[in-house]
Amino acid sequence: MTEAPDQSLRRAALVVATMASFLTPFLASAVNVALPAIGTDLGMDPVQLSWVATSFLLTSAVCLVPFGRMADMVGRKKVFLGGMLLFTLTTLACGFARSAAGLILLRALQGVGGAMIFGTGLAILTSVYPPGERGRVIGFNASAVYIGLSVGPFAGGVLTRHFGWPSVFWASVPLSLASVLVTWLRLKGEWSGAPGGRFDATGSVIYGLALTALMIGLSWLPGTAGAILAVIGLAGLAGFIFWERRAAHPVFDVALLESNPVFALSNLAAFINYCATFAVTFLLSLYLQYVRGLDPRQAGMILLVQSILMAAVSPLAGRLSDRVEPRLIASTGMGLTVAGLIWLGVLPEQAPFAVIIAALMVLGVGFGLFSSPNTNAVMSSVEKRHYGVASAMLGTMRLTGQMVSMGVAVMVLALLVGRGQLTAAQHARFVGAMHVAFLIFAAFCAVGVFASLARGNVRQAGTPPIPANDAKP
């Protein structure tokens, strides 16, 4: 599109992107609370249960960059709409799954649809809003993510308790359909930042196989097979970079990482932050229900606190990042996240719930301060023709970080607790393993603070933002 989009188009883009941004975290956090019920119904142990989350993350991470490139070529709206349709159908089907393998397979297919959404929603927003307004709308978009995370545990707990775990999936279907309809009827136009050229199928296959080997390998550590797969995955990613340097139409332009320190280090900071935070809800959900004896609704209410603060802080941080250097705000947020993780890592087994809530509040504020400014830094550091790939790269860092987070959590549980369903005799070992995981995550995040500070200034490296006006999306 050559002319500036009008306010109606901007509103439609924001509504569509916001609904999609709400859906996936809502479902992820609701499913986390439903995991004990799923495990009981389908006879799954904690390691198998982790794959209900991990399978979605794996396929999403594998498909994000290829779909981001495809969206830049053929149109971001086309890919986004296809992703919403696939996500809706697989969400409906997940509720009918009656075996562990069937549910994990459907979650993997759902992840493909999620990749098509992640790789294009943010790119569409960035395409229709000028630089000086991006922090604000990215803040709204991020707030939708955290509202989904906020509502998910509570809604998942209530639905699981009163209607069974399949209702967690079915409850997401109406909003998925609404997002499809709004995209089809109201989001007029198409955006393709790099039309023409050929799709790098070879590079996409190399990337997908390498990332799959790496992610599965991480989840199988410390076993020998896990270590071998992880090494194969790293070697495959090195081969992918070698191939992309020589490809005429690369699926990912390696020069974005080599010549753009803001883009590279902002993505690294996102990866580290998600490594350190994603498994917190998974571990605390198991702790609150198995060790402390809460029902899913009560556990969801406690987990709600972190996400509420994320949702409240994120729009303010996004708006602030239009005026203040994003790396300063994001680095402050990462510092608070380190403090919250250390706090959780030293809690006694029977810690007062008020103390757990206070630690989650610190995490919520920290992550809310980090996410929107960091996203603004990534998208403002590249040219328009790279918006799809940049959005997909950021999403890949998020999902890969989440995958690594789950991999670390599962590895620690496998080493210190073992396989099998959690019983009262294992509670003390589980709490010890949870503490170890939280302290590992705190160390990750401490490194991330330095990556965030070292990235340099967006105002110097990227597109200079224009003053934000008073127009409302």
C-alpha cells in the first residue's frame, strides 16, 4: 500500500492483532492450570504433561521465520488469516482428544497456526502505524497478551473444575472465529514488504530440522540422546547461517544480525527473558495444586496477580518507550525480574500465600517494563521490507526461549524428582527442584540485563520516531 492508512484501517489492524495476541497466551496459561486434570484423565506423568505445552512451542518456533518471510513475499494478511483458521480448527479438535499422543499432536498442529499469527500480527501493526505511535500500540498489543495471561489461569481453573479440561479449549473457539471474521471483513488491503523473489525452501528445511533437533535435545537432557540431538541442532543452525549467506533469496537475512546491534541484542534480550520466565507458571501451578493442595480455581487466582500487573504496566512502558530510550526501560524491567526469581528461589515449602503473591507482583512489573520497549526497539531498528521477518524473529526468540525454559524445568524435575506422578512423598524433592530451576532462571536473566544495556540506542540505529500525536486507534 502506497498511501497512509486511515484511522478505520488502523483500528481494524489493532483489533485483529489484539484479539490474536490475547488468544494464544490465554489458552497457554489456561492449559497450564488444567494440566493436573489432563494428567489424571489421560494418565500422563509430569514430563509428558510438559509436552502439552512444548509441542505447541516447538512447531511454532520452527515455522515462524519461514512464515514471516512468506508473509513479506505474498502478503501478511493472507498468512495471518490462514493461521487464524488453522488455530481455530485445531483448538476445537484439542477438546475432543482422548489420548496423550492425540492431544500432543493436535497441539503441534495448533502451533503451526500460531506461527502464522505470531509472524504477521505485529508486522501488520508496524506497517499501518508510523514510528512515533508504535510504542503506544505495541503497548496495547502487549497488554492484550498479559490480559490473556491474567484471565487464563482463573478461567482455566473455573472451566476445569466445573466443566472438565476440554472446555478450556472450546472456550477459545468463539473469539478465534470472531478474529477470523474481523480480519476477513474489516482489514482491507494487503501488506507485502518484499514481493516477488523465490521462497528459500532449502533454507527453511535446514532451519526447521536443526531447531527441532535442538529443542527436543534440550528437553531430553541430561540423557546422552538429548546431548547428541542438541549438538546436532547447533551444528544445523550453523549450517543454516552458512546457507543463508549464499542464498539469492534467503528466508532470513543474516545481515540483520551482523550489521544491526540493536536488532541482534534486543532479540537476544527477549530470548533470555523468556528463558527465565516462561516455566514459572508451569512450576507454580504444579506446586500450588500438588504441594499446597489448592484446586485449579484457587491456583489460578494466585497466578493471576503476575499477569494483571504485566497488563497494567505494559501500555505505560510502551508509551514511555516512544519518548525515552527503550533499552533503559527494558533493562530496568529485567533487573526487577531477577529480583522476583531469586525471591521465588528461596521460598520455604509452606511459604505464606501473601509472600508468593508479592514475588509474583515483582515479576509482573519487571516483565511489563521489559516487553513493550524491547519489542519497539526490535521493530524500529529495521526497514519496512523486513517487518515480517523481524516480527517472526522476535516471535522465534520468544518461543525458543519458552521452549528452553520448559526444557530446563523438565531437566531439573527429571534429575531431582524423577518420572511418575507426584505423590506426597515427593513433595519436598519437587520443591527443591523448583528452587533450583528458579535460581537458574535468575542467573539467565542477570546475563540478559547486560545484553539489554549493551544493545545501543534505537534513536541512533533505527528509524527515528516522530512525535506521537493525539489520534486514538
